[in-house]
Amino acid sequence: MLYAIIGRDREGSLDARVAARPAHLERLQALQDEGRLIVAGPFPAIDSLDPGPAGFSGSLIVAEFTSLDAAKTWADADPYVAAGVYEAVDVKPFRKVFPA
């Protein structure tokens, strides 16, 4: 089943985000290599593809996991969690409708 992982950035966490990004992307690449990643990316804090020092307000990952517990375990082990980038992470079952 698919799950949406929504991380909300802590205010002032841009430097920690930048430092932890390579390890974060490595985990996402592994999901992609396994054919389990649907979409992943950050939410710019302002209406711009490159928000500069405004940074990001969080991230969205939609990926396939065997269960909600497995998705939560994966999300809890994210480098952004360990680095204190995220102040909260929500994991929810997700049902893809479009594109078909």
C-alpha cells in the first residue's frame, strides 16, 4: 500500500536541512531503486522554486510500504528527523487515483 509521509520543518532549520540532505536523498534513492517511490520533494517556504534563505516548510514523500508501521519506522529513521529538521512527521495511508 502507498503511504504519504509529511514532515514539517522546524523554524530556522535550513542549515541542518542542507547538512542532512545527502543522507536523506540516499534513502530516497534506495526507495526509487526498489520501485517503491511515487513522489518526493520539499515545500518551499515562499512561492518560488528556489526559496533561498526562506528555506522550506517541510517535505512530502509518497511511497509503497508493507504496512503503516513499516512506513512510520522508515520515516522515524530519516536523517532529517535525526538532524532536528522536522518538528513533526505525519504518516498516512494514501490512495492514488490520478494519474491512472
